[in-house]
Amino acid sequence: MIMQYICKENCLILAVTPANTDLANSDALKLAKDVDPQGQRTIGVITKLDLMDEGTDAQQILENRLLPLCRGYIGVVNRSQKDIDGKKDVMSALLAEEKFFLSHPAYRHMAPRMGTPYLQRTLNQQLTNHIRETLPDFRSRLQSELMTLNKEAEDYKQYSPDDHARRTKTLLQLVQRLAVDYEELIEGSGDRVDTVNLSGGARINRIFHEYFPYQLVKIESDESKLRQEINYAIRNIHGVRTGLFTPDMAFEAIVKKQITRLKAPCLNFVDMVSSELVTTVDQCINKLSSFPKLQDETERMVSAEIREQERVCKDQILLLIDIQLAYINTKHEDFIGFTNAQHINNQRNKKTVAGMPGNQGVAPPSSLIVIRKGWLTISNIGIMKGGSKECWFILTAESLSWFKDDEEKEKKFMIPLDNLMLKDVERGFMSRKFIFAIFNTESRNVYKDYKHLELACNSQEELDGWKASLLRAGVYPEKVTDAENDTPPENFTDPLLERQVETIRNLVDSYMSIIYKTIRDLMPKAIMHLLINSVKEFISVKLLAQLYALGECSMLMDESPEQQKRREEVLHKHAALKEALAVIGEISTSTCSSTLPSPADSSWIKSSRPEKMATAGTRSGAPRVYPHTSHPALQSTDGFQKVTRRPHRAPPSVPRRHPPPIPNVK
């Protein structure tokens, strides 16, 4: 049990050993040596000096020449059991102790440095030194804790559970703080920035510009199915007649069908933003946990407002799509028109702005612009060829390159983006990676002898980001068709009908490019105005009025038991810190001190033959006296202590042993 105390660095160890036992086998010295190898914290105390055998003494030990310690040894003579039974008082015992040291021939020269009073003064001096050395750091730590608690304690002092005016003021401050926190999370302002995960407005921005554009591209129709629909539309419009001109009604029918398919991804887009908005609001409302009733009512009101605005937003988005269906504007400046469509060949496998099927108005950026950089793992390389490897990838408008590392000095390979598409790859059973693959639409090798290149990310966010970046570069996702409903393509036997289908196909591509571009621009704006900003306005303006309308403001501000306990602890700790600093400020540090002793010479530990503590017989010469406040060993020229040994004597030893485990004591 004593180990839990003596292991602490600020603990001074008194190694008490009877003088009539072998000092080298002292359990106290062994324990002290285990936790204090340098002997900086150990003071030796020798007792029972009056019980030593006749002709023996402990002079060499007390002079710190035998088994030396940095702080030396102090001898004491305590009351015996006979003295205790004889009712000998402490003062008489101290006088007898002083008389013993003054009268003993071996100790009289060191009598001023022996005895219980000298031990008491030594320990008092060590305590004073320790306080003087640790007081500045202790004061700084207390001041730091006080500054941390100042604002919280000040808020608690101003809040009075029984004061109705204080409760109302606190309610107003909490609602205002909620509005500020919401705005900071959405707008990205504030001094508390999360450096670990995306949150609030950053996650919504990712949905705006990465997830939603990718979902629009995925609804691209199958080419053969679209051409078959155009064929049936033209033939049904002509009826029994043979049409000489391309009917514009077929174009409108196909375009309206394509526009109608936008409703599902747009509504799903609103659901995703609403879910992120609920998470953001919950993150802000959780700060009201000190007042459970207020937190519950606020969460109920804000959640109801989000659901209401979500409904309004969906209605407005459906209205925008219905507006697009209401009038097909063939006079749009970006629309190619019937005249130009008749002269455009099918370019569905080439990346042009207006001619590629399903390009949805995504204009390829300049080839000099780097679209994305990051680490990806090439996961489909066999073990015989090096296995999976992580490389630094750079995506531009024309190529996908990768390097050995992010210094971009050693290029490994470069793939042109012509005729490339991407597809999803299912994760393996034990895999933690998120994988997608790129392949060539003309069945050519993408990388060396590989038909496709599987690339792995560490998170779903990275996967969505790379897909959106590849989409910007013109690499579109693979079209997934339903094999059961797939019908064989229509074989055109009429050259005129084939030309009409081709014309309508080009017109649909051109017009849908305009629609996709408009939808991608309007959807984030509509959601921002109708949903996000409306919730922001509700929290800032209407929430407080609705809370007041409940007529239970006093009940809303009832503290939770945990908050009450927390408030009491903070106020108590704050007062205790101020009182402690006041006490420390009254302490004078202008005390005398002794220098820290040099490390003891531990060479005697290596010896295996212990020397007896008591030395007998006559002594050659008078003992030397050392001018140290305790009992130092002999000083060498290099500042370290040396042990004076008798000739033909092996140095004593206290064997070193491993310290026992320290119990966990709070």
C-alpha cells in the first residue's frame, strides 16, 4: 500500500532503519531505491542508536560514508517501551536524546545534526522549498481554471431559479443563441469549426453540387428504347397517312415524357436536404439540454416547421416542373431548331455540348483546368503484378493521370477520357472500401491489359465526389436497363422515317440539355429560399412568440437535476478557486532554501557482498566533518559524491528489485 504514495514525484521518503540491524538488507532502503533510483527524494533515518552492541557505532553511516544517500542520514533516539510504561514525557525524552548524542564519543562532533528536533527542522525546510518551487505553477493552473469558469459562473450567478424576470431573460437569450448557432452551421461562419467531419451547410452543399447532378445523369434513357419511342410517336401521329414532314407533336410528346421523369429525383433531392437540415437543427437544440421542457417544445415546433416548409418546397418544385411541361419553348437561344437538327449526325459516343445523348447541358471545362485531385486505390491488379496500390490521381477535362505520391513528380500512367464510362462495383464481404470502375464503351483496354479499372475510396463522401467530378469531365455512368422489359430495337425499313427519328432525337437532346441545365440551377435556389431560409426566419422571428403563446414560460425554464447539480458545482468551484488564489497571494516566497543534492553514487548497488552496518573497535584518526546541511558523502572534483571505503572491504550493496504494481487509488 505504501507504493501508491512513495511513487509520486512530490513525495519525500523517510527510510527508517534500526541501527542494530544490517543496513544493506533494509526493506525501507530497497523500496526507496525502487522508486527513487537517484536518491533525490530519500532521507535515511537511523533509530535505536542506544541499543547497539558495546564497542559498535553507526558513525560511518551517519557521516554518509557507508551506503551514501543524497540527503544523508539523521540519527534519532526514541523512547523505549520501558520509558513509555514509566510515563516518561516527550520533553524528557528529547532532553535524554540530546544528552545521548553530546555524551557519545562517536556522535558528539555531529550532535547538532542529530536528533528528532533536527529531523523536524529538516523536513520543514524541505516542505518550504517544495512549496516555494511549485507555487508559481500551481498559481498559474488555478488562474487558468478560474478563467475557464468565469463566463459560465457569471451566467449562473445572473440566473435565479425563483426570479420570473431572470427566467424570461434567459429564455430570450437561449432562443437568440439558437438562431445564431443555426446560421453559423448553415452559412459556415463562427469560430468553432469542425475539422473532423462535414456538417451543416457543407453537407447540404455536397448534395447540391455532387449528389443531385449525378442523379440527374442516371435517369438517362436507354438509347434504343428512346429511338423506339420516337418511332412509335411519329407513326401514331401520322396514323393511316404517310407523313412527308417531321411532326413537331412527336418532339413535344417525347420531351414532356422526359421532363416528367425529373419529378422523382427532384423530390428525393428535397428529402435529402430536409434530413440534413433536421440533423443540423438537432445539433443546435441539444445545447438546450439544461432545460428539458424548453428543449422538447423547441424541437417539436422547429420539426413541425421543417415538415411544413418541406411540403411547400415540394409543391413549388412540382410546380416548376409543371411550368416546364406547360410550354415547350422552341425559340430558346440554345435550342438548335429543326433546320439544324436535320443536318446533325448521331454523335452519342462523342463528348460535345449539344450532340451527346444525355449530356444534360454539362459543358466540358477547359482541358487546362484540374477538376479533382486525391488518393485512390487501384484494386483490381493481381498479386503477381504487384497487388492493390494507392496512388495520387489528377482528373482534368481530357485525361485521368496518377502519380506515385502527391509531389506529382513520378507519373505512373495517363488515360484519355474519350469513350469512357463509369459503373458501380459491389463491395466485397470483408472490404471497407467504396469502389467504382471506369471502362471503355468500345471494349478496348483501359489500362495495360485490363478492360476496366477499379478504383477504391475510403468513404461514401469521397465516392460521390469522384463520381461528380468525372461527370463534370464528361465521363457518365453506365446505363442500367431492365432485361425483362427490354424489347429488340425497331428495324427501320423506311429511310424517311429513319431521318425523322434522327431529327427528333437530336431535337430532344438539345432541348433536354436546356431543361437539365435549368433544373440544376433552380433546385438549389428553390430549396435554399423555401426550406433553409424559411426555417432560419422561423427560429429568428417566430419561435420566441410561439413559446410565449404556450403561457408556461416559467415551466419551460425549469432546470434538469443534472443542470442544478452542475450549476452548484461550478459556483462552488469558482468560489473555492478565488479563495485559494487569495490565500496563495498572501504567502511570502522569500524563504531560505537549500540546493538540490547531487545524485548519489550508485556504484555500491552492483556489489553483491553487503557490509555490516555497525563498525567495531578502534578507528584510525578523527572523523571528517562535511559542510552540508544534511550529511553528504565526500565530494569529488566533478561534483559527484564518492564513498570512502575501508581497505580490503567489499562495498556494501542493497540489491535492486522491480517495484510492485501500484494500486489504483483515486
